[in-house]
Amino acid sequence: MGWFVRRVIQSLFMLWVVVSLVFLSIHFVPGDPAELLLSQDGGAPDPLMVEMLREQLGLNRPLVEQYAHNVAGIMRGDLGTSMVDGSSVSAEVMRRLPRTLELIAAAGILSLLIGIPAGVLSALRPRGRFSRGAALAAGTAQSVPVFVLGTLLVILFAQVLGWLPAGGFTPFSRDPGKHLQLLILPAATIAIGLSAIVFRITRASMLDVLPLDFIRTARAKGVPARRVVIRHALRNALMPVITVFALQLGGLLAGTVLVETVFNWPGLSGMLVAGVNARDYPVVTGVLVVVSAFYIGLNLLVDIIYGITDPRVRK
Amino acid sequence: MQLNRRNLLKIATMSGAALALGGRFAQAQGAQTLRIGLSTYPPHLRPWVNIGYSGYLVGSLLNRTLISYDEQGQLTSDLAESWQNETPETWRFTLREAHFHDGSPVTAQDVEWTFEQIRADGSGAYMYDAFRPITGFEVVDERNFRLTTDAPLATLPALMTFPFLSILKAGSTDSEEHGIGAGPYRIAYAEKGVSIELEPNEHYYKPELPTLAGIVITPYVDESARVAALSAGDVDLIDYVPWSSMASIESDPALALHKVDAGAFMYLSFNGTGAFADPRLRQAVAFGLRRNEFVESIFFGFGAEMTGLPRPAGSPFRHDDQAGFWNYDPERAKALLKDAGYEDGLTVSLLATSQYSMHRDTAVLVQAQLAEIGITVNLTMPDWATRVNLGNQGAGDFAVQGIGLDNLDPDAVTTLVDPSLSPVFTRSRGFEAEGLSDLLAQGRAEMDEAKRVEIYRQVDQTVLDTTTFCGLCYRATGFATRAGVEDLAMLPDQLSPYSPVLFDRLKLA
């Protein structure tokens, strides 16, 4: 029990470190939210007006006081209010987080549907035409930056063929068909690169598993070839695929900014970038705290599962 | 239903059909609804605060000002039916019979309340400073009011056209953040960062307007995404057309480009705490630049050289000799450097930003061209937020700037050319231009236009001689639309983005 408590305390400590680092770094970066708020499109406010706004936003208070206020709020689950529009950061994060998670989930499913079958087929005939073609395609997919890929997909599917919208977002509740239409291109853009990774890991892992004794035994016993590949080989080859896949997905949580920009998808990354540009301290802190809490929570969960399944970890 | 291969195939087919039909239905429903792809989702819709051009565009569809500009760039009545200068310090305004979105009439009390909100300490209103000369507000009756100023103020009607001077129903901001306005549309739906949907205001005072069944505004922050959305037919109109796309839009028969070449502009401001305290060095910079290269290389030929102050063509305040003052003259620039004691070269720092390509590329071109006359320029190009902060602190010997004037009164340039005003990042600082502030004050106080023309001629000559402002080039400003968008009213010079008449008669074929 002591080990579990220690891990929870460690996680909370890590979260506090993240909150502190984020708070300090964003406050020490040059740029003043009040100046920026009043200087839209070349506006040049009088310094007196800037001073009045700084007072209103609480920016004139000592940094220690602002930090304490920030930490106390986070402990209560309150991420504060945006300096730009006065809206609740928690509410905005909760509105945008599902959009980013949906994008990542759609891309993840698509990449698994492409990457795993391609990896398996490629491993079955490693020197065949398909294998060589797939390796070439995977190399290309991984080397093309997402914003280039996204732009190419927009040109092809929106501008030339006219099959799909170029970008944007419609809530599912307002128009499910349009919502799914708008999801296809950004999800495909992320999925193409991700499926190349899944393909490579699946292929390598299958190549490791296929020569093993238990596969040979299954074949010798007369188990059908498809069953040997799917039930015996793939099942054993999937562990490294899942590990790498999960790491990649985690990285996407705050890393979909280019895709969100190209396709005008109003997710969490875009909120973070806008917050940094406007020096909207509560927004930047709020988004990063949520993303960090997500990672730390996942790590804690994995550690606890390891601890339960393997008692040696707890020693 | 059992999930087998056959059922899965059925679901996939039905989903595909639904997606395809969904798109067609959306097109059919949107036949008379204008779809705008806006460069930014307005940071908020609180009234009177400067929230940038995108916010103004949305505000101009919701609200109205007292006076505005017509398509010829002349002052025209909006909510104020008429106005007259009763005494040098007193203006009387008469409101037209207009109604707010909720059907209640626009009254002098509403205007008084609006002015009080703007003048309140901490309002953050764009017009807070500009309202300082207004010392009194007297409600005469429901539709008449009188304004008193501390001194004669010829610019007062132009002030009333300013963006973000929306007249709202008294007390309406208590219940709704954006208040209740009297513009042609009202908000039907808004989701932050996603879209704003507008529906017609049946109480709008202009007969038979608005013509559209509604407007859907979707932000496309990335300029390529914005152009792609227009090309793909996702939207009917986009703002902030990237200059790199203007030629292809012009040549596409399915699209139309609506622009003015003398729109917003790029210029340099100087910091007089260093070498540029010497006006000869500021002049050397102004004469050492080939402005046509800025238009061609940064704005792809969509713009115009700025060899004087930003005075509209056809305006009585524009004089040809002054408009072409800063012609490229490297020999004169070198002679000025020599006179100032920098025959062997001068090293200065230029503040710009790497966040916006037009600022970054302008800085790089200034650096390259000034090297030819012996001025070595070191570039400081942080992100925009840092650049604003450094600019306000007085960093850099000179700085790259970009702006659009929001009214056509000759006094509109004051905040850019007078270095004696409070030090902010958009204008020169740290030195004086003798007599300039007095001339500008005279211009604001003079009611006679002929006399104003002469005063502003002297203003412009002082600015040119002392180079408190160094114009570089105008950049084309405008909109791109689908070919079916008709009657988009483009106003002269830089007014279009800041005129509420822009979308008044616009219709979809």
C-alpha cells in the first residue's frame, strides 16, 4: 500500500513542478498581455490605458501573489479566466479537449487499420513486391511534413475533386454528416504518418515472431495458415506495436497544432498557440496543466497496473 | 443487428451516402446565406474595445455608428440623420428614426449612455483618448443631443465614424456581453473559435435591407486554408487575401478579387535616443530605399510605392510635390550621411518581428538596401508580443511598422507622425519636430477647409523635412469572393475594411 501512496505523491509532486515551471517560464518571456490586448491591428494605446488594464487583470500584483493564486485555483480545479475574453479556461479546455481527442482517436484507428495489415502482409513475404512497395510508401509518408501532406490532401480532395470540405468544424450535435466530413482529411493527414510507424513496427515484430518454435509447431499441427498468422503470430507481435502506438498518440495531444491550423480544427493545440501569442497566462498554464496531468495520470495508471501484475516492481 | 462483414459493408455504404448528401443539403440550404471565411475569430465581442479588424467586421454587421463613410469616401449620416457645428465648441446631432435589434428606438439617452461607458476609467475603449476633448453631453430631446468640446474640434464628425464607436441600447451590456445594437444583423448562434451565425434584423432602418437570409462566419486563421476554403466553395468571401494568392484569384473565372492598391501601408519609425536624433540620418534612410522593390518582392506587385504621407488620391490635402518627395536618391542619401559625420558608415539596429512575413521581409529588404549607401543594419526580430513590448520600451534605433488608417480626416496621421505624443511602439519617439504639434493642433481647431488644407500642407512638409515618419509602400487590401457574390462596395483607399456600408447591398447570384 505504501508503494502506491508514494507513487501518487510523486505524481502530485511532478504536477506541481510542471505548474511552477510553466508559470515561471510564461511570466519571464517578454510580452505584456495588457499591451497586446489594446494593440490589435496596429492600435497604439496610451500608456495610461495599458496601466489601467494591467491593474484590472491583476498583473501589477507581486509575482509570488499571482503564483499562489494560480496554484490555489488549480488545486480547487479552477484554471482561471482568460485575460483576453474573461471566459473560463476550464470550460474552454473541456470544450476543446474532446475535439482533439476525437481527431487523435480517428487518426489512430485509421492508422491501425492501414498499418497492421500492411505490416503483416509485408512480413509474410519480406522480399516480395508488396513489401518493397509498402516500405517505400512508408518512408515517403514519414518524411513528408504534415502541413505539406495536409495541403496536398486539401488541393486534391477539396479543390480538384470537390469531394470534401477544405477544413472547418461543425459540432456533431448540429450536423453529424458535416462533422464526419470535416473529420476525414485532418484524421487522414495524421493517420498517414502514423500508419507508416505502425507498419514498420508490426513488420519488424512479425519478422521476429514468425521464425519462433511455437509458430512452427502450430503449422506442423495443421493449424490453418490464416489462424497461425492472426491468432498466434500477430497476437504475440502486437505488444511492441501497442507500446509505440500509445507513445505516439500521447505525443499528439498537444502536437496536432499544424494539422489543426491547416484544417481549421478548433482543438487544444490551437488554443495553446493562441494563448502563447496573446500572452494569455491562464490559458497557457491551463492547457499545459491539463496535458501534463493527462500524461502523468497515464504513467501513474501504467505503474499501478505493473505494480499489481508484477509484485517485484513494488520492491 | 449482428456485426458481421455484410452488415459492416451496409453501414459503410450508408455512411458514405449520408456524408455525400449532407454536403449537398448544406449547399442547398445556404443558397442565400453568405459564408465568410474570416482571418481570425474575434477575441471577444465586448463593445468599444479595439479587437482588431476581424472583430470590427463582425461588429459592423451588428451595430451602427453615428456617422460613416459612403462609397465615395465622403462622410454620410448613419444613426445621426444630421449634425451641425452650432458654435466653434458645440455640435448638435439629430438622430434618425432607427431601432435596435429588440425593436426599441435609438434615442439620445442611448447615445449618452454609450459615451459614458467609453469615457469611464478602465473602460479600455478604443476611443477613450479621442474622447478627452469632449467635455459635455446634453440631451435636448429623444432624438437630439448636443456635444461640447474644450476647444474647436474640426475632426469631431470624423471621430464619430471610428470603428468600435457602436451606439448600443442603454444598459444592454448588463445582460449580453456584446449589448444590443442597431445594425443589419444580430447573432443567432456563436461558438468560440468555431463560427458565428447572424440572422437579419427586421428593425434595420435602411429600407429593403439587409438582402441576405443570414451570414455564417467561420475563422480560417491560416491564409492558405482560407484561400483553399474559397476555392473549394466552402465559403463565399474571405478577408485578408494573401498577396501571394491575388494573381491566381484574379485569373480564376470562378473567383473575384476586390481590392484597393492604396490600402494599409508599411513604414519606418525612428528612435531619437540614438543616432537617429539627427534628422539628416533619418532623411538618408528615406532617400536610400527603392520602394518599388518592396511592392514587387513582398506584396507580389499588389500595392503601391509610398513616397510621401498617406494622403488619398483626389483629396484636397494631397499635393503632388509632397506625395513624391521620397524618391530613390542614393547620392543625396550618401551626402546626408557625410554631412552628419558618417561618411565611413553607420551601424544601427532595426526592430521588426519574424511572426508576420510582411514585417520580416520588409526588415530584410531595408537591411539589404541601406547596406548599399553605407548603413549597416542589425535586425532584431522576435515574436509579435515581444516586439510590441520592446517597441514600447524604446528598443531599436528604428522599427518596421504596418497599419491602416481608419478614417480619411487629414488629422488621422497625427498618431503616426508626431513624436512628441506619448511613447508607444507605433510611432517615432525621443526627438521633437519643431512646430509640428502646434500645426496639428491648429489643423484640428480650424473649421474652414481651405485654411485646413494650407495648415496640413505645412504639417506634411514638416514631417517630410524632419522625417518623423518614413513611408515605404501601400499594400493592396481587400476581399476575394466567389464569382456569384455581387455588389460588394469597395471604398476608396483604406476605408473598406472599416466601413459599415461594405456588406449593405451585397447579394449572392
